[in-house]
Amino acid sequence: MTLCLRNRQRVCPVDLHLFRRVIRYVLDHHLKSADYELCFQFVDAREMARLNEKFLNHVGPTDVITFPHEDGESALHGEIFICAEVAASQAKQFRTSWQEEVVRYAIHGLLHLQGHDDRAAVSRRKMKREEERLLANVTKHFALARLQRARLK
């Protein structure tokens, strides 16, 4: 069981200790995954746009990109890149917080690693329902506003 977190952006000051607790809660209580090797990387819009173009042939930044590492059928192995700048922008649009958006993206990435697919309409609706269910449960157990770490002076 490995859970790596890297913050390579400065737009949203993320409390990585709390984020780790949230992810472990989802893994232990909802995804029932005892075998995982995951790395979450918070990146800025420029880095996310570079990844999006290089690996998905899409122009511009996106919210989350998941790279599965095919190490086993039942294990969750992969990297999940989250763009905090997109989270801040989407939060304004959807009248939520960037912290909730970041957790939503993390859940979305984990669901992809579990085999969920959002390319077809039917599977996208199914994945979205599961994402919403997990996010609602997480918000009952954690004060996501505390994911904003105080900026150092």
C-alpha cells in the first residue's frame, strides 16, 4: 500500500495531510482496496495542458487525468494528475469550493482505476452517480474547507 502525494502548483494551497486522510478513507471504506500504489500530483494549468496534449491529444488544460499502471486485476495502481487552477475555475462555475472539486477529481480518478468509463453516455451516468455518492459521503466525514492550507508568510 503506497500513497504518494505531490503538490507542484501554487494556485491552491492544499493540505496534503488532510487530503491523504480523505483518500485513505475512500480507499478503506468505499473502494475496499487493500492493494494500491497511487500517486496524486497537483499541477498548474500549464503542466496539465502539456499532459493533455501529449497523452490525450487535446488542447488546453483539463481537470483530472488518470494514468493506470497495469500491475494486477484487483489492485489500484496508477497516477492521478489534478489541476488546482481548473478546480478553482470550475468551483466558481458550479458554486462550490475548489476543495470539493479537488476531492471530486480524486474520486473520479480512483473510479477510472477501478474500471469505470465515462466515454459512453450510459457508463458516464453510472460513473457520475457513484462519484456523487462517494463525494456526499466524504463531505459528511470531513470538513473539506480545511483542505486549504494556510499560506506561509
